[in-house]
Amino acid sequence: MTQQAKNAIRPFHVNIPEEELIDLRNRINATRWPEKETVSDQSQGTPLATMQELARYWANEYDWRKIESKLNAVPNFITEIDGLDIHFIHVRSKHENAMPIIIAHGWPGSIIEQMKLIEPLTNPTAHGGNAADAFHVVIPSMPGYGFSGKPTTTGWDPKRIARAYGELMTRLGYEKYVAQGGDWGAVVVDMMGVQEPKGLMALHTNMPGVIPADADAAIWTGNPLPAGLSDEEKRTIEQVCENKFYYAFIMGTRPQTLTGLADSPVGLAAFMLDHDWKSLALIARSIDGIQEGLTRDDVLDNITLFWLTNTAISAARLYAENGKAGISFFGVKGVNLPVAVSVFPDELYEAPKSWTEKAYPNLIHYNKMPKGGHFAAWEQPELFTSELRTAFKSLR
């Protein structure tokens, strides 16, 4: 294709061949299982019983075609930016003065994580809001994730992804817009806030980068914490340390060593579920049939997308790229644009307002939520939608 053709916004349709779904079920049924963990909790990782029940349901009852139909029910597109195909969902509201928003996912998330937001954001009058609450919604798949292209060279770190997202919004013709992110998406939109691409008015984050540099360094080096921290600030650091982040260390240093994740769907699932102890506990309860925001289908929709697109390794490389770029996961980035923050109680850490106000000097909204965790948009879409409406109301 010519460069002009590559830059064009090209329609995209999801259509997974049936033989790939048959192969997936066969691989699940052929799983060679380890012995049961030697503890009665999840301290050794994803429990065997959780994985066996998930595998049973995945092989015998789960239907990928349901989420495939939902994906194809909204407009999907691909465009090449900076030499790489970027896939994205783009749903325009019927309301004339809707606010454009780009929503960025992280790992082990995907576009599926934000699917529940699309209808209430674009069609608020049918979901407890009014026309003045409407958004035009753009949800890209990160490079190496889902239906986006897989980088073949190094360099696709959060700063580069941020530039690509700014270019995407420009290419879509949006002269003013806002950005939202969680997990890696929070790092990416913070980088957008630092870069201040033309048209970006403000950010919303549910994983704010607020930990001061001295405290952030102490977390990762084991050095003593700085003096003068409040009890709330100390608790934030304790919460970060409780999660260990072993998955991040191996993906950040040896992503190619995880080749087995491209060969075993159950191995992939076990690795993806062990993100943080609170979300693992929630997902384990969901697999047991307890409804707390996520269902077994929600969980498997996301894992199956990773499997069918064979993106376990290409997605993992983002951790290595970020390591080379030297960007802190949770540290202050230097954003001066208006920022809104929603603090969910089961997030990796609860950002104290004291640190949040210093990290984001133009803080326009800060709210502690009654429930929800790391995958807040996925778990609590109604609360999340309400937060976005409130966070950006002053900018309309």
C-alpha cells in the first residue's frame, strides 16, 4: 500500500476461523496438570482448583462467538501510525456536542475491558444521564495487543504509544478531546499529559502516578522510606509492596522466555489471572459463579482474545520496553494539564489526596469510590461511567 493508503482509516471485522476455536478446545482438554498447591490460600499463585474449573467451562460451555458478535456490533478500524497498524473501536454519539474521549487499556487487559462503557458513554439518555453527558468513544488496542500490529523492533514504550494515540485523535479529526487510562493505560495517558499533544484538554486516571521519587525508589530498592510520611502515605507503600509484581519482573527482563504461554491456553490463563491478589481473589470467586462485577465469560473473553491473536509475548514486551525507557509505574510523571482521579478501594494502591495534589497540580476531581478494583471499568462500569461524566463536566 502507499503511505496514504496505510494512513487511511480502514474498517475492521473480527472473524476467527472455526478451526482455531476447535484447536483451542483440544489444547485445553489435553492440559497436563500440576499437583495441587501445598498451601490453603493463593500465596503460591493461581490455585489448581480455580484453573481446573475455568478450563472445564472454557472447553465445554464458553462461546467465543458471543463476544465476537459484540465486538462486530460496534465500528472497528485499523490505521497505520509510526509504521505500525493500530486497531481501535470508534463509536460516535448521536448527541451533537458530545466530548471525544480516548480510553487506554493495560495488561492483562484489552479493548474488552472497556466494552461495557461504550453504550452508557455514547448514549447517556438511555443510561441515567442526559445529552450533556455524551462522549464520542475511541478505544485503541495497544501495540502488540489484540488486533493491533506487533512491533518487530524495539522502541514501543509508553512515550511512543502516547504519541501514537495523540496522532490517532488528530487523524480522527478531533480538535479537542480528553483521555482516560488504567494500568499501562494510566502510564500512557500520563505521558500524553506530559507531551500535551494538540487538542488534549484533560486526563482521567484510575491508577494515578503519585508516589514521590524518593518513596518510589525505596519501594524498588529496599532502601529506608523517607521520613515524614503520613499513615495514609505509608499504607499506600505497603499496598504496593504487598503485590510483589513478579509477573512484571519476568516480562520486563525475559519476555521471550514465556514462550510456553503461546503454546498452552491454560498456562496463559494461569499467568494472566495472577496479576494482583485482590483481582485474583475476585476472579476466582467469579469462576465459582459468584457475581461481583465479573462473570466467567468476562474473564474468558479477555483471555481468549490474547490466545486467538497470539499476543502473550508481544504484549509482555511492553514491560521490557518500559524498563529501557526508565518510566516509573506509579511515580510522578510531571503532568500539568487538568487531571481527574478516581480511587478504587481494591486498586493496587489507594492514592492519598496529599500525594495526588502534588503529582497533579491542576487536579480538577478526586474521589474515593465505594467499591471496585484494578479493572474498574470492567468490574464497575456504572460507577466508572458516573465518574467520567462528573470528572469532565467543567470542561464542556
